[in-house]
Amino acid sequence: MCSDQPTDGVVVDDLVVLLPALLRSIEALRFISRYLDPPEFPAILQAVGAPDEELRAARARLTPWPGRLADVRARLDDAGDAALAAFTGLREAQADSNFRAVFRALRHAARAQEALYPLAAKLPPVSSLFLDPALQDDADLQAALAGAPRRGETGILHVDNEPGSRGGLSLYVPENYKADRPWPLVMALHGGSGNGRTFLWNWLRDARSHGAILVAPTATGPTWALMGDDSDTPNLDRILEFVRRGWSIDPGRLLLTGLSDGGTFCYVSGLRGGSPFTHLAPIAASFHPLLAAAADADRIRGLPIYLVHGRLDWMFPVELARQAQASLAAGGATVTFREIGDLSHCYPQEENPAILAWLRRQ
């Protein structure tokens, strides 16, 4: 008896075509985000080619799926829509020579990953996308992470952090989390005009791979409180206490890190006396000697600080980071400095495993 209903074989055939194209598109967007540099932007787009065309062609071939797989199909559709929107925005930005529009377009890359991530427990290729490339062949790790998130305990949680909101947080707890040991915590601060829900994706892959609880808060204002009244430090303290109450956190491994304005706020908040954070890692941050001069002398003495800055940074010249290294070391901090030759003013995700290893070692 013949049936017009779609079969699992049809779904498998669709996945064989769709998943590689979708994953390549997201990897290409990660590449663009990492090597983004205004004068090199056209060359970067040319280097990645046209994975969006491959994705469009793959989507055009898809057939209807069984109703019981509607949620899986919807997530793949949403991830594909977001990836294609990113490429459309990037190409329009290039045509208009509008570099600000590049940043708006790349926000869709985070939305694509957010839509896709829940399928990591069901689809091994998706799981691999969210693993450190050095660990993608680690079968034991893959197996430990393969279970679905435990509601309210592991996976991704957003608290008052919908797009456009301020002061909330996005949290990731690895699926292999167990409360019988303390876990290192990474609090990662977005750049100016950004938000934690988007910035989470700069760190989730490595928190998942190397075993850390990740918190990505959103500033209470348009950016972090770098001048005037500081409403962000009390909010970060509140968020940290919320996480400590719910999960087993290592009190000696509390990292405050951030990009650009978020990195600068690591100095502003993290160098104050009484800061609960045990380690700081400012990335592509601005720095002024007064930040070190105004810091609590006892706080800065012996404080582990991991500085990362790009030699091609067009917003905050690398000399600021060199100056920060000298000033902080003179104050007694234990400074690790990574000056990356091919890095512009963007996030070097490949540095995260080294930061986490340093966090455990210091």
C-alpha cells in the first residue's frame, strides 16, 4: 500500500544535503567575525566565497517532514533564515561601504547559533559545531554532552534578557554539569551597544568543551558604566550571587572578561577593592594609566590578569594594551599579555581555551 506521507528516509536525505551547507555558512560567519577589519572587509568576503548560495540551493530541495519532527525542521529553518540574513546584510554593507551595517548583519550569526544549538543533543554534526576543534574527535566528551539539557539546571537560560532589554543575563551550564565538584565561572561582558544574549556565542563553544559555567550579562545602559554613576557593578554582583545560589561554583576561579567597552569595564569594576572576581581578562580594551593609579593597591597586587589585544586594532591602538601591561605589572599584578598580529578590533575565539587553561593554572 502506497503512502504520500514523508518517511524518515526522506528526512535523512534532506539532512545530508542541508546540514553541511548550514554548518559551513555558520563557520564562514565565524571566520568573518574573527578577521573583520575595515580595509580588508571586501577581501574577507571574497575569501569565504558564497556558502549562502549553497545553503539556498539546499533549502530549495527540502521536502515536507513528518509532523513529529516539526520542531527540528523549524529550528533548522530559523537557523537558515538567520544565516542567510547575515550574508544578505554583509553584501549590502559592502555595496554601500557601510561598515556599521556589518556589525548589524553579524548579529544574525548569533541568532542562527541560538536557533540551532538545541539540536546539538540530537545531531552529532551540530554538536561538533559547538566544540573546540581540538576536541571534536573526543568520543568521551561527545557522549558526556549528548544528553538533553536538564530543565533549570543545564543548557541555556535567559533571565530578563530578551532583545532590547537591559540589565538581564544569559547563562550556559554544560550538559555534563554535576554539583559534586565546583566549576569555574566565566562572566563575559559584551562590547558597546551589544547585549549578553548575542555575546554568549563567543564563549559557549569553549565553556561547553572545557567545563566552565558561562554568564553573559547585558549592561544596564546603552554600554557599560565607564563614566559617572556605576549601576553595572552592583548588577554584576547580584548576577554572580544568583548563579552561586543555583550552581556549584569554584570561589577561586571567578573570571571577569569582556570585549572592547566590556574589556574596559573589567578594569573599572574588576580593579576595585572588594571585587569578587579572582581573575580578569580584558580583550581589545581601552586603558588609561589613571585606571591603575585609582585601583585598590592591595587588590591589584598579585592579581592574575590576561590581556589580549590585536596589533591591527583600529579602535583602541595596541599601544594602550602595552601601556596597560606595564602599569599593571608595576602595580604588582601577574600579567599575561597576548598581542595577536592578525587581530583587529574583534573577538579572538581561538584564545578562549588558553584563557580557561590559565584560569585553572593560576
